[in-house]
Amino acid sequence: MSLETQVAYETNGPDAAAAHTGAEVNEYERTPVPRSALLPFKSFLGMYAGEHCAGTELMIGPLFVAAGVSAFDVVVGLIVGNALAVVSWMLLTAPIATRVRLTLYYQLEKICGRRLVVIYNLVNGVMFCCLAGAMITVSATALGVWFKFPMPKLDDSYPNSVGWVLAVLAIGALISIVAAYGYAMVARIANIAVPWMVLVFVAFGLVALRDFLVASQTEIHSAGDLWRLAQTEIWRGGDPLPGKTKFTFMHVMFFAWFCNMAMHIGMSDLTIFRYARKSWYAVASAAGMYIGHFMAWLAASMLFAFQLREAGLVNAAAVRAASEANSLPAPLPGPLAHGACGLAGLLCVIVAGWTTANPTIYRAGLAFQAILPRSSRFAVTILTGLVATVAATFPALAMKLLDFVALYGMLLMPMGAIIFVDFWLLPRLGLQREYAERSRSSFSVAAFLTWAATLGVCVWLMYGAHIEIFFVSLPGWFVAVALYIVLSKVMQRPVAGRSPAVQGVQA
Amino acid sequence: MNIVLRLLAAVALAGTIVPALLYLGGTLSKDSMQWTMLAATVLWFGAVPWIGRAARRAAQTPSAEQR
């Protein structure tokens, strides 16, 4: 059975898994994955490559340009940041996943108690809703090319036209209904679309490069010429667009590293790597990072950089004048893709936004349904889609996507630190692992206080110490580790039963 | 049939990226590039969904030895 099938079942329901194989699926929801169900390396390679080439890459790339990145900062920053993300998967997530072989949710339940996991699901569900909203926004910008209604500007927080609201509502309703009824069909389209979509993203970059060469009357004879073009024409650096944070090398590096913090440091991908035969299979995440979070981001950023050039916004004075005249171009994926690759590019925007909004709404629905277990999955999915759609009508979500992604990682990071401490450190300190299960508690006060206090420290770092949100999760992780150790030491009482030695299934 | 479909899919993928390369090299106009990519897109989504079905139908149909 393929990894996609297993992951489809766990994250997206039995319908999606059955669409892959037509067979019954064993989900191992509350048991370790047996050796017979482990999967080969190539399963993870395909999955990561597909998952990280999504609609949001078309927003994030251009937002780097809006943040005034220079060529060195964006190219080298992405290389280093994505490498750190891969290392995080390899050193933090996969070693625990291949030893314990449980889902994230069951692992958290054993450590923190069922009631605290409900709170985790609520937070996760809300963040998934907002992320799905950003993906609906991406798809809605494609309708703007066809129907020519006014689309949001870079600094718009509220909807700016009836046409925009109707487009978002239409796309959001369609995505939500399909997610509730026919998830399997869209999942199949997503699998089919991935190879084509990756090549369209490459085409975006090639077309933008040609446009820059023609516009700047430059010829490329060597790598040096290409790099000079990148520095002087494409990613010029300098001031960000009004209202945007200036992005330096550190901003780019930390953003790329923590973009998927919920999945590696936050341990969400325990659910994925519990199927890996070996811990080193986590290197497969590099496929997603360097195809999606390097190539796709750079290609999309080149499109917006050319749009700014065409609008004459090549120096601070021109940008200031455009800002005062309220005529700054917005990084809208639909028009950018259409301008580069025509209808094929437009279709890529729609497919990329839809195929990633669909499972995100489904995952959000599953997270909420875990809180209300007696509610129907159909009703919860529709309601979740509605929330995501309403969120999508506010352009602030997409225009501030970089900040939102950083916030998402920060919120869930403490739970990943708790899992790390529980597995590797507590036994060595003479404390008990999985204390909620051992003490038959449904709510770990130590875990909750760690989570709340860590977030409090992060917020203080942002507003008290004026450290930008992109950086606070790193010190936050160490705070969470220290707090959970101290609180466990204070609050744990001896519980009769298994010894607190390190346990798990060896890979 | 499966081989034909896979060949068409390969042609579709080539038709997605080669026009952009030709545009980069200055040998294809933007208009022609965009229309070629569109045709390749239609070919990809037209051919690939049938590849799985052809393979599954072949697996379900008993061979001459099995009948």
C-alpha cells in the first residue's frame, strides 16, 4: 500500500484512501505501525514533492520581492533555510517517528491527555481554516483575470469590491462542497496534476527570465552574467514596498526553516514518518523544500519582480509616488501567471489553489470533528469551508501570508518540544514518559502551562523585546524544553507500572 | 493502449516545458508558447487519468492461461 494511500486515510478520510486502492485501509490509529506496513523511500519522495508545490507558493514568492530582498539574501537564504528544515525533519521528527510509530495525536494524548489534545485540535483547525482561506484567495485571483473585477491591493485588509467577494464565495463554496462530498476525485486530480504543475512553475521562471533579458537588453554568456542580472534587475534589494517588513538574509533563512515548523519541530509529521523503514528517509523532505520552497518561490517572485519593473517601480521615489497615488501593483497569482503562461498558467493557479485547499479544509474539519465527535463529517467540513471562505474574503490573510505562516509555526511549536522532551530527556532525568497515560489523566497541567507560558514568552519577545515574529520560535523552543522539564520535575508523582526507561520500536 | 497513453503523457510534459525553453532562447514567440502549453495541458489531463484505468482493467482481465 502506498504512503499516499495511508496518509490520505489518516489526514483525509477513508474515501480518499479507497480511491487509491479500492481496498479496506488499516489506519493504525492507536497502535504502532507494524513492520509489514512500512514503506520504501520513494513513497516519501513523491509525497513531499507534491505537497509542497501548492497555491500558496504563488503568493509567498512575490511577497519576498515586496519585502525588498536582494539576490544573495533570497537565493542563499532559501538554500540554507530549506536545508535547516530538512535537517529538522531528519534529526527531530523521524528518529521519534521510527521508534514509536504512532500518530501525532495518539502520541500527544499519551503525554498530554485527551482534553489538552482537544485544545490542540481547535488551534490546529483554526489555523488550517486560515491557510485554506489563503489558498481560496489564490484561486479567486484567477477569476479576476476572466471577469475583470477590481482585485485587492497590497495594503488592503478588507474586501474592496463586490466582484471580489462573489468570486471568493463562489470558489470557496465549490471547494467546500467538493471537500465534503467528493474529496476522492479532487485528491486524484491533485496526484495527476503534480508533475505538470511543477513544470509550469519552472516555465514561470523561464518566461520571467526571458522578459527580464529583453527588457534590460542583456545577454547571458556565463553564470556570472546571470548572477549580475539577478542582482541588478530581478532581486534588487533596497527598501520594501510600503507597509512591508524588510527581509534580510536572516529573515529569508528563518522563514524557509520555520515555514513548516508545525510539521517538523512541531512533530506533525510523526504521522508520516511512522511508516518509514529508516529514520534517514526524512531526507525525502528535500524534494518538497527545493522544488516548492526554492524553485517555485523564486519563479513566482521573478514574475512579480518583472511586474514591478514594467510599472516603472525601480527606485524608492517611483515606489513612493505609486503608493501615494494608490497604484502599487499587488502580488496577485492569477494575473501574474496569466501574463507569463496564458491559460495554462491560469489553470495552474486554479488547480494549485484548489488541490491544496481541499485537503486543508478536510484536515481542519477532522480536527474540529475530534472536538465534536458526534457531529457528521459532512456538516463539519461544510462549516469549516464556510469559515475558510469568509476568511478568504479579507485580503489581509493573503497579503500578510508571511506573518501568518510564522504565527502558525509558533503556536504549535511548544507541543513539538514537549514530545521531544518526553521521548529523549525525561527518562534520562529520572522522570516518567507519557505521564498523562500512566497517571490516567485527561489533562496534563505541566504540558498546558508549558504551552501557554512559551507562547507568552514569544509574545513578550515580539512586543517587549521587539524581535520580529520570524525569529521568536527558536528561543521559544528552548524555553518550552526547559519549562516542561522543570514543570514535570515539580508535578510528576510516582505511578506504579512500567519503568520510565526509553521505549519504542526500533527501526 | 497503456504504452500509447504513457507516450502521450510524456509528449504533454515536454509540451509544457519545451515551449518555455524555446521562448527563453528567443526562438518562439510568447503567443505561440502560451498556446502550445495550453495544448499540452489539455493533452496531459486528457491522457493521464486513463493510464491508471487501463492498467487496472488489464489486471482484472484474466489472461488466456487463466481462462
